[in-house]
Amino acid sequence: MIAARGLGRRFGDKRVLRGVDLDVADGAFAVVTGPNGSGKTTLLRLVAGLALPSEGELHVDVTRERIGLLAHDPLVYRELTALENLELYGRLYHVPERRERIGMLLERFGLWEARHERVAAYSRGMTQRLALCRVLLHDPQLLILDEPYTALDAQGAELLDAQLAELRGERTFLVSTHDPQRVRRLATSELSL
Amino acid sequence: MRRIPLPVLATASLVLVTLALALVFFVAPNDADQGFSQRIFYFHVSIAFTAYLCFGAGAWKALRHLWKRDPRADLESYVAVHQGVIFGVLVLLTGSIWAKISWGHWWVWSENQLVLFLVLFLFYAAYFMLRFSVDPGPQRANLSAVYALFGVVLVPVSFLAIRLSQSLIHPQVFTRHGPNFGGWILAAYIVSQVAVLVLAYTLYRVELAGKLLDVRLRELRLA
Amino acid sequence: MIRNGSGDWRRVSYLSDVGALTRKDLLLELRARDTLPAMLLFVAAVFVVFHFSLPAGSSRLAASGLLWVAIVFTALLALGRAFVPEREQRTLDALVLAPCDRSAIWLAKSLATLTFLAAAEIVALPLFELFFHGLRGSTVAGVALADLGICAVGTFVGATAVVTRARELLLPLLFLPLAIPLVIGGVGASVVHGPGRYLGFLGLYDLLFALLCWAAFEYVVVE
């Protein structure tokens, strides 16, 4: 599903990624590890299509509507409510049976009660859980998760574990983390930057 | 054209510019109204045309970058626009001198071309600010290309607007006597135009070579 | 290389995407309630400044001209705020990630900004008539047409400013040269006896630049 050869990315004079080869097959669970600043986030952004590579080749065999990205930032509008945020993304991704799916996700991640509150009032853990809802809303085939456990509270982490276990094998994962222990048992391959 | 070596171009520029200066200042007859001092007009027109050509070339290269992903096109577009701005400033300078000679003021709003170049100068100056506030990379190249295209669309649109505005600001009080195209006058025009074009192309090649060297050096350093 | 999904329902989905995004922007402003009130206060203050800037004996037409200065700078206020939520919360990434055409982001933001600008003008124009008189039908038509160009180009430049380091600085620098033809067209429509030419020109500007912005927006937002 993902094939990269000699991938590189520069920001000005700083080379953040260099000569990266990557192969991720359908249904695989690829983990990317490395210290801070090794370019994990950049790699994920390249695969998601948010940035163009400075060198090398990248082929991602999936259309934009089947990709889900969990980034460092939750990518939700703080002045809107959880419901309004998911409504927006639901429309943009043409999610079928939008209302039901939103309701189902909000309940699963324990945000149903707070659905009419503005995200600005949420705790960090709640916001990250909402971000997970956003990512899963359109049932993506390729899930790109950038250090997903970082901002989660205990409840959220458990929910994520359950979600990953459930989807593993049926969906393709590209997960970056600097704590590989947590996801190692799920991983089918590991790339170290 | 790329195969013409730089020393040949430099020599040609020198020869042509000298020839043009000679023709303009010594051979062409005096203008009926303004006398000797009007001669700067020969260069003013040549420089203006060259500047337009540079902006057009910049836009063409920009299109090649966006459409064909030509790897050198971004740098070529930037250098072309840069030359355009340099010659644009010269248009403003020569135009200002000519305005002082013709009407006694260093600036007149009634000259459409002058006003147009002022607007273009403002726009392309912002183009440079844009380029220097983005790190080198695919996005900077794309943004520069897009704005080079905006610039070239702005040229005719602004010209039209400025022409429309002339009836707003003040009536045409000053009339300009265009030179009569006869004999040596035509020759002086043609030679000065060719001279400026060759000069511009030489400068373009020089700057492009320098920039390509910079890029190469940077790549080597990072490798 | 990421392939985008294709389908016969593309056109309908484009409009629905634009609708969803515009709705989001209008909702955000409704919650924050800061841009529109600021614009109204700003415009009123500017009019008062105009009154004191126009010496006794200035023609009534001078004020009509100044109206356009007020409009452009009030628009700049709105444009500066347009992409703030996308920048501060990095939600632009989410929008670029979405399967919608990137130009839909530009169109939606332009429509939202247009709404705010129009809302401000609904108050500003009668206020102008109250203070200075001389508001004509062609002025209002000119304002309507120029608004389209201002929002189309301004939103485009606003997005560019967001992705660069210079940010707030770059917006007026890039926007004003592009807005000069609009001001010329607008002032012409406001003061001249035969405003048709100027209104036609404004329409031409809108068409050309909207097309350019629509086609080029993709290159602004992908890094």
C-alpha cells in the first residue's frame, strides 16, 4: 500500500529525512521509532500527502478519503462543539449515515455527554479522544497515527488499545512512537529513523 | 540559446551597448521640441520593453515549473523576475529623468507606463519578500511560480485600469511627441533595443549561473 | 503519488464541500463575534478621520474617493483574521487532508469573508451617506463588484501569508498592489458620469483573478 524509495525532505538547510525506504503492505501494522527530531512526524506527513518530498519516490495506493491522520495537534476547531466538528468532517468525507456514526463514536470514546460543549472547554485527554473520533469517522483504510498515546489519559489509552486490536489486520497502520513497547505486540514491521 | 557561451554574450553586450550609445548620442538627429536631452527616451523605451519581456519569461518559466515539473524552471523564473525588477527600476529612473526634462517634474502621474511600473515594482517587491520568507523547497518554488503568474496577469489589468484612471485624475494636460520614425532615429531605436535585450540576457545568464552554483554547493554540503 | 477519488457526483459534492466549509467559517465568527464588530468600529473611526483629513473646500468627490480607501483597509482587517483558526489550531492540515478539492477551501473562505465585508458595508455605506452625502447607485454596484475581487484575491493572499514566516506583514504587501486596479475601478464607478466602463472593468478583474486563484490555490496549501 505504501512504497517509498530514497525518500528525503529538507526544510531550508536542515535535512530532516534522508534516504528512507519504506514498504507497508495492505493490512500491515508498521511502527516507526526514533528519538525526537528524527523526522517521524515529517515521514508521516509525507505519506499522508500534506507535504511533498524534496527527493526520492513515494507511492501511496490509497485515495485521500480513505486516509486518516492523527497528528500532534488534534486538528479540531476549539470554538466549535464536538458535534459540530464531527459534523464538518463527516460532510467533508461524505460519511454515510453520518449522524449515527458520529453518535456511535462519541459514545464509544466517552464524549457523548460533552458533545454540545465547545472543545475549548475540554481537557487534553478529552480533546485527544475527540481527535481519535475524527480519525475514525470516515472508516479509513490507512491509519497514520503520530505518537497517539502521548496526549491520552488512561481511559483514552485503553479505548485506543481496544480500537487498535479490533482493527488490526483489517486496516493498514503506520504508527510512530518513541515508546515502542506499547505497540510492539501488534506490529508486523518496524522502521527505525 | 543556452549554448551561447557567456564570454561571447558579454562581448556582444559591450559592443552593442557602445554602438547604441554612439548612435543615440552622436548620430541620431535632435528631437524637434526637446533637443538633446530627449535622447534618454531611446533607452527608456528599450528598457521598458525588456522589463516586460523579463516578467513574461518569468511567468513562462513559472508555468513550466507548475505544469511540467521542470527542475530548473523555478530558479530560471526567479532570476528572470529579478532581472525584470532591475530593469523596472531603471525604467522608473530613466522615466523620472525624462519627465524632469520634458515637464520639469521628477514624477508625473500622467505617464501611464511610469505609473504601471510603479505598481509592478510594488507587486514584485512583495514577490521577493514572499520568496525570502519561505524556506527553500517545493512549496517556495510553487508559491513563487503562482505569484509570477499573478504578476503577469496584473500587467495588462493594471495598464487598463491606469488608462481608465487618467480621465479621473486630471485631464491630459501634457502631450508627448513621439519620435518620428525615420532614418537614423529608427536605427538608433533598434540598436538600443537589441543592446538592452542582449545585456539583459547576459545578466540573466550570469545570475542564473551564480544561483545554480549556490544550489549545487548547498547540495554538496548537505550530502 | 496519491490519487484522488473520482465520481460523477463530483460537482455536487464540490458544492456541498464548499457549503460545509462556509458554514463552519460563519459559525466560528458567530461564536467569536470579534471580526465583524471590529470592522464596523474601524470603518466608523476611519470616516471620522476622513472628515478631519479633508480640508475645507474639498470637493464632495474627494470623499467618494476616500470611501474606497476605507473599504480596502476594512477588508484587510477581515482578511487578516480569516485564516487565524486554521493557523493557530493547525486545522488547515485537516482541510488539506480531506478529499475535497483544495480550491473549495479557498472558495468557502472567500464566501465567508464576503459575507462579513458585505455586512460591514450595509452599515458603512449608509453611514457614509450620512456623513458625506453623494452616494450613488453606481457606487453601490461598484462596491458589490469590487468586494468579489477583494475577497477572492485577499483570501488567496491571506492563505499564502499564513504558510510563510512573515505572516501578517506579507498580507498587505501582496494584497495592495493587486487591489490598486479595484480601487481605480471603484472610484471611477463612484464619481464619473459614465460608470459603465469602470463597472465592466471590475467584472473583468473579478473573472480573471477569481479563475487564477481557483486554479492556483492547490499550490499554496500543500507544503
